[in-house]
Amino acid sequence: MQTIRTTCPYCGVGCGVLAERQAPDGEWSVRGDPDHPANYGRLCSKGAALAETVELPQRLLKPTLRDADGHLESTNWETALDRVASGFREAIAEHGPESVAFYVSGQLLTEDYYLANKLMKGYLGAANIDTNSRLCMSSAVAAYNRAFGSDTVPVSYEDLERADLVVLIGSNTAWAHPVVFQRLMAAKEARPGMRFVVIDPRRTATCDIADLHLPVAPGTDILLLNGLLAHLAERGKIDTGFVEAHVEGFESTLAAARAEGTDLDNIAQRCGLPVEDIQRFYDWFATTQHSVSLWSQGLNQSASGTDKGNAVINLHLATGRIGRPGMGPFSITGQPNAMGGREVGGLANQLAAHQGFAEADIDRVRRFWQAPNLATRPGLKAVDLFEAMRDGRIKAVWIMATNPAFSLPDSDTVREALEACPLVVLSECHAGTDTAAFADVLLPASTWGERDGTVTNSERCISRQRPFIDAPGQARPDWWIIGQVARRIDPDWAPAFDFPDSASVFREYARQTAFENAGSRDLDLSGLAGISRQEYDALSPTRWPVTGTTARETTTDGAAATELFADGRFFTADARARMIPVTNRGAASALTPAFPLRLNTGRLRDQWHGMTRTGAVPRLNAHRSEPAASVHPFDAARYRLRGGQIARIGNARGEILARVTLDDEQRPGSLFVPMHWSRLTASRSGVNTVIAPDTDPVSGQPEFKTQAVWAEPYAAQWYGCALIRDDDTPAGADEDWPGDYRVVIAGDGHHRFELAGIDAPADWTAWAKSRLAPKADVARQWIEFADPKGGQYRIACLTEGRLQAVLFVSASSRRPDVGWLTDLFSRESLSDSDQADLLAGKPADSGEDRGPIVCACFDVGRNTLIDAIDTHRITDARALGDCTQAGTNCGSCIPELKQLIARRLTETSH
């Protein structure tokens, strides 16, 4: 058995993973690392499927250049690197250093991030390097900095488990950070007296553990939190001793909170909540010393996200609930190395090692790097950076490990910016991203399973990503690519970028955190500054600060670090924390009769970002396979939206298409559409098309959660479902397919296309035979059925008796049984009865209809679960798992299992 310890590349939980194989030429498998302090062996559905993503589709394998005619041609590394270096050098020579930019990613390893920041800010001479982490947690960074004088997350996962009250604000932890949610569930089971409050406009899967759910009206978070601060003062629950000794700004902050109004009836009315629920929440927080407030994108992704973060932190400073076990304000990050990027200065308004643009910091960083052109002022943040690209100020941009044409707000405008930029360089592992279509230079980068470096998770725990497979083709590590470009831009820079391996990069980064620190900065890795290659290879999960040498030992416990702020001293000039007066500003996008609905965006349980990795795993597509708009039945009736049909959702920026899902736990007046579908997987479902680039004035983070939109039925005249064997599958949901709504879904050995349209091909038969026929010159057999009057058309293609492709078209939005069709693709040949079933559009012996998949790990469908509940009179999720296996692996589906049991028991009791 070969075993490699590494770290998951998905969310900010930072789970340890064991990659294993039985023989040198065997297949790799993955399981959770039982010794990693983030997950202790647990994995979510995405992490459990990592072995199925080792060979990514559409892998970028060679450096590629776009010629004058717009065609891509493969080249060698020397030519590609020279092209990048000369492009940046020429732009700076003609237009100055402010004319170039980097846009990087929380997917990068810390070592990659460090060198990108060093090159841009230290040597190119501008701070125009920003990161997609700007989109998910920069408001939390700004809030921490305003309160503590440093970007310090003072809470750990153990604190969540030790708390008696956990308040989850704007965080669907069950889906976005499933392993943390599993730890919370286990803590609740061990200590039933723990209480959980979930503050979220939607009733999400996280509400499964809620003792109290507050479906707050969008944009009223600060009003609710300020009311709590005023309530604490009225109840005499302010820790006056702590405040007097360690906090500035209490009186002005309390005055601002009281100015919002302290009457509970008024707060309840404005927040859209029952007054008794607000009273209960306030009382629980007032009387529970061990309280942790955990927040995520629901607060951060707002034009007032920084103020919302400070509203949370204010509560903990006012009550002295910080710096001790089981308490504190905890912003949980979205990406695997969002924290590492913050550490090395990946944000445009930071310098490396948690330093800013104060004169002393600039001088210190310049001397440490011996930087000839160190930037002396903050650069352009993400939204502003692409606007500068669009209006011609940015002449060259290097994008690394991210897809801004998909992920930034107002994405059509971002595409215009990329189109306008004279030089777009993209370091990527996937050749088919939305952004790749605009790249002049494509550089093949290594990815998870091939990379060697470190990441830092949400609780400041540094973990190793270790390679266990060779990078395919000519793929190279990002840190290597950056160093090669640097020395080509100016040969005199070569010594500053002369790193033989990732360990040497990490060593310099650790030394910089310790340089002239002496306790003045929170980030201190002096204990790792002299780490050897062997010690780096063996590095165990380690939470910073690390000022001793214990971190070099393989037995280091990631939970061993002392509590930050335990002494009541912060990283401000006077060592006192700051409470920040904040006021409720509401949503940036105003509702009007033309735009009467709030559009909320977010993540699904089994998918990650643009699905270039998770979307390739068939079982991860089973739970939610299409872009869907969750709509409350009241709104569906008002706007004539029907479940299963397609909705048009839009505003002045454009419109998207999504299949309607009726959800009585969705807040009336709001829609929820997942963020994951790019043009790689869907034609017109990229939700960021309709998101305005409204940003927080302090952090620059965009507001993704409260966009004002309209919704109406898409007048589809036909719906289609096609399945094509992989060897004939065209790439992407391209224009060759009919209809406006086109979604491509990876299946087991095939791809599925969901289609809907107003205009149809004049001749379905001609279109199908030209599109579905195998590329190979082999004999084909066609099975066809047409009922023009009934709006039905079916055609299937067989080669040597084997099903190659099938297309069903109907006037009804009801889709065929995909499970039955998938089963036909697994057969070596189809019988006469199978062929008759294809003509009929359904199997004569329908057998078991599993229904929509609920448990992705074991492929358990809703109907199977209902049957087990009814047959065995099951009343709890554990018994349902014993019966069906559902929920017994990653546990991510347990909230849905509980919900299904509760609904079924209600239905059968009548």
C-alpha cells in the first residue's frame, strides 16, 4: 500500500486526505486522514470523490499561443515564457507599472501566491495583484483589521465544539463547509444542551441543527445585531472591565446601535421576524458566556459586508467573549487557501506577511525583498481592476487558477474587459474555461495531486498538499512559471526568484513573517524559518503563530497553538481593540415594480465553483444536475412559474434561464439560483450575468446576495433530453445545439444534454442524424418515433447493437427516466424489447424508480428512501442509514434525510 498524506483542494475547512493505491500501477483511492485536526477522517461528498478527478477532462497539456487570426497553436515553454515576459516588459516601458496586473486565486498554494505577490508588488512596481478571494472573504479581512489592527481569526474548530451557543450568520455550513457541520452535529449529540441559532433568509440544510432559525429579511442583518448590542447594554451584560481595559469606541458604537432603534416590535417588523424569536435570541446570547458567532458569504458578499462583520465582532468585544476557549467571532473562508493568500499579501491592499502600506511596512518589505520597485500604495481591487482593463488602463493581465469571465459580477462586462485587453495570460489546468476563450497565452499549470506546497485553512492551520502523481504533458507548478517569467523580464531579478523547490519558497516566506516582528505582528512563522527540505516534506498540520521549533516534528498537533488575544492585547498602536459604529444600509439593489424579487446566489452541496473538477464526476451531478431557481409557491403562483419548467430571470444587465423548483422553505419575495454553471456547462445560466458590480466601500467585495430581478416563464415550445456516449460527446453546451436552454451533464460513460427552446429544427431527423451520429465511419442503426400532433419525437442510434446516442423531444417539461436510459448505455447490446422501450419512451417493465438522488455517495434516490421509511416505519436518520446506507459516509445528506422523514411522517399521519 502506497499512502500519501495531502489536503483537499475544495473549501476552507482544509480536510486532510489520504491518497492510497495497492500497487505501483494501480488506481488511486482517497479517504479522510484520521489524524488531521481539521476533519479527523471525515470527508464530504466532494472530497470523497477526489480520486475520480485525478484525470481531468479537457486538460491543458502544452503552452499555447493565439495567433493574429485568433487561432490557438501549441508551442514550447521557452517561446511562451518569452512572450509573457516581453508583453509585460513592453507594457511597463510604454505605459508604466500601473498598466499591468495579476488576478490570482485561493486555489493557488501559498508558495505560488507568495512569488506572484513578490513579482508584482516588489519588482514590477505596482500593487495591481488581486485575488478571487476578494469575492468571498475580503470584508471579513477588513472587519478584523479595523477591530484588531490585524487580519486575525481568533477562533478554531475546537472552539465551535466547546461553545454552548453557536450563532451561524449567513452560512449554509451544511453544504458549504460540510465537515465543520458534521463536527457541530457530533458536538450537539455529545452535549444536547448546546444551542444553535441560524440567521439566514433561507431555511437551508444548516437549519437541521437549529434550535432557532431567524429568516431575516435581506439587508437587515446590522439592524438585528445592533439591536442585540443595545439589548446587552440594557440587561447589564456588557463586560465593563474588559471594555475599559482593552477596547476603544464602545460608547460611540453603542450610541449608533441605539440610534437604529431598540424597540423589539420595530426591529421585528423591519427584519420580518416574530418578536418572540428575536427576544429568545437576544436572551440566549446575553446569558451564554461560551458563544461563537460563525459567519460566511451571507454577510461578506454585501456592499456593507465590512460593517456587518464589525457588527458581529462588536458583540464579542462588548462582552469580552474573545481570546478564551469556546468563544469568539469566526469568519469561515470559502476557498482552500484563501487564508494563505491573505498571509502573503495576495489582496491588492496588502503587503506580504500581514503588512499594509504604512510607511514602516513599506520600508520593511523593501529591505527584506531588496525590492527595486516596491509598490507604495494599494492596487486595484478585483471589480475595479477589470473596469480598468475595459477602459484601456490595464494593458497586460496574468490570470492564475481562476475564471473571472464566469465568477465576477456583471460577467458580460468582464468579458468585454478581457476582449479589450491587449495581452491576457492564463495559467490553468483546464483548457475549456470561459476565460480561456480570451487568453492570448495559455500556460499549463499543475493541479491537485501533482502540486507540492502548503495551504492554510479557516482556523489558521497550515497543511501540506503533496504530489502523488506526475503532472501530465508539460504542466508545471505555478511558482516555477512565475520565477521563469521574472528572470526573463529582467535578468538582474534572477537571484530573487532562484528557488529550486517549493520548500525554499516557503522558507523565505516564513523568514519574512519573522523579519523585525518581535511580537508586533500576529503572523509569525519564525519556528519554520529554518525548516529543511526533509522537515518540510514531513510537516504536520500546524496552526500559526509558530514561534518555536515544535512544528518541525511530525507529531505536531494542529490544535496546540495558544488562544490569540488571551492577554487582551491586540495589534493596534495602543494594543486596544476597536469597536466600530455601524448602521444598517439595506441592500444595494432596490426593489421596484419592474424588479420585484431578490435574487440570492450560493453553493450546492456536491459542486465546487465552476465545476471543472466536480462536474466531471457523475455521482456528484446526481443530486442537483441542472441550474435551478428555488421559488416559494406563493411567488410561483404570482409570477406564473411552474415546477419543472424553465424561468427567465433578469434585469437591465441581461437574463438567465433556470429550471423552476418549488420550495416552501424559500423566503417569499426571493429566489435562489446556484452559482456553479458557466458557459462550459450551460448556455444561458451564468447567474453573475445579472449581478451588479456593487461593492463594499472598505473591502471592495461585491454584493451577490440581494440583486433585484424580475422572473417570468420561458415560453418553451419543446423540451429535449439527449444522451451521447463519451467517445462522441461534443465539448460544452455550444451553439450547435437547438434551443436557448442547453445544459451538459457528465454521466457514467456518457454525457447528458438537457434542452428547451421556442424554435425547433425544421427537421429533427436530419438534425439528430448529423449531430448524434458517431464520428467513426461505422454502420449505424437508427430507431425513430415521431408524433408531430402530440409534440413527441424520439430517436436512438446503435452501433453493432450498442446504444450510442438517444434523443427524446416532448412538448411537456416532464423528463424521461434518466436512470433507465443510463442503464441502457451500460449494456453491450440492446435486446428487441430494449429497442421497443426506446420507441415507447419508457420501459415496459419499469422496475424500481429510485427518484431524484439524495445520497450521492451511495446513489440512493428519494423514492427508495420513502419506501424504506414507509415499510420499516423509520423515524430517524440513523435508522434510515442502517436500512439504505444513505448518510453513512460523508453525512452531507443527513439534513435532507431528516427533512424527508419529517415530511413523510406528516403526510402519512393524515
